[in-house]
Amino acid sequence: MKIVTSLSFPGTCREAFSFYAGVLGGEITAAQPYGEGFPGMPTPPEIRDWLMHCWLQVGDQALMGSDMHPDYTDDMHKPKDGFDVTLHFSDVDEARRIFEGLSEGGAIRMPFAESPWSPGFGGFTDKFGVPWMINTNPDMPA
């Protein structure tokens, strides 16, 4: 089994996943727009280029994403709550680099610093509204 977090966006999935791929060094392996979706599926013209399905592969890990039309998801513009995309690193310098890259333009909730459980931990909401935690665990295999 593989657990993959799926993120929803209000029309910014392509931009967000390009940003994530750049910071994380990953590869977008699928980016299916609504306009190329299921045959006969009614697609409003304003969302034809929005992504119905996006897959970002980073090593053996992945993130999935899609754009959600506000007519079908009325809470898309509300802050995301109750979860964080959490990344764990064995190297504190790499964790700090990713924290700084992904938090650029976002809102830092907890600056990256030593914590009681980690030599490097921090939390933020990125510029796309996605909450993240970055953690360092030196005992974790690289």
C-alpha cells in the first residue's frame, strides 16, 4: 500500500504543482485538464484548462492534486484545516532548505528551529493555502 495526499485547488493546481516540483526536485508525471476529460462530460469553458488530475512524483513519494470548481465545492476558498502535508528529512540543512523554499510567499506558523523532538522543525501555510510541516529526524534512513 502507498498513502498519497491529494490536494484540491481553486484553479491554481498547475501553478502549485510546478512550484512544488521545483522546490522538491520532483517530476509532474500526469496533468490532465478538464477539457480533455471524460467524453461527453459537461465542462464549463472557464475551467477547460484547469487540472482534473495531477501527479507529482518525488523519488518514491507522490502528491496528487486537482482543481475544484466553486459551484461543486463551495468551501474551496476557506482555509484548509485539520491536516498538514508533512515531510521528514534525516538532514537538518536539507529540511531547512525545503522549509524556506516551500514557505516562500506563505505564512509561517512556526519558524524552522530546534524542537523538543527534532533538531529542525517548522510549520507554515504556503502561498496556495496548503498547510505543511517540515521535520528532521536524524535517525531516519536517508
